[in-house]
Amino acid sequence: MNKITRIKTGNRMSQIVIHNDTIYLAGQVGNPGDGVTEQTKTCLEKVEALLNEAGSDKTRILQSTIWLDNMADFGKMNEVWDAWITPGTSPARACGEAKLASTEYKVEVIVVAALK
């Protein structure tokens, strides 16, 4: 039987879901009101902490989806991403513009990763 593990589960969602050897993270956002650079840093810190808790790390990310509230911030977000991602381990990635849960959010990062 394929076991599903849910970590940090609430009524609406789990922060981490593990199925077989794959980790699915809920979308991570930064601190409301911060600029896109700081919010991106916060998102990626949260992603890294959740992956560690799940038994993996950022070098095992398979796919990432990034939502920006304004594509004009694409360059600023990429500066943070490029400094954070380990060279040679870049995942498949998509980035688009969307209305986020609050107008104070500038970026949301969603990740699928492999267990170690």
C-alpha cells in the first residue's frame, strides 16, 4: 500500500505531504508588507526548513512553481532564487503572475521534491 504522510496539518491544508518518495509542499509566502526581495528570501527559508523536516533538502527539488503579484518583480525574485539554488540542481520551474491571497503578498513558492 502507498503510504501518505501529512505533516503540519490543519483544517484547510498540510504544509508537507509525502507520498512514496515524493514531497509536496504547500505554497510558501513571505511577511506581509515586505518587498519582493525579502519575501522571496523568507519563502525560500521556509521551503528549506520544511524540506529538512520532511527528510530532504533543496538539492532534491524536482519542480517549483512561483507566483508573483507583478511580473515586473521577476528580476528581483530571480536574483534571490539564483543565489539560493545550488548550482547544477536547478529544478523544472514555472513562474507566472497571479492575484495572491492578500495584496500584501508579492510572491508565493510551491515545491515538489524527492526524499533523500
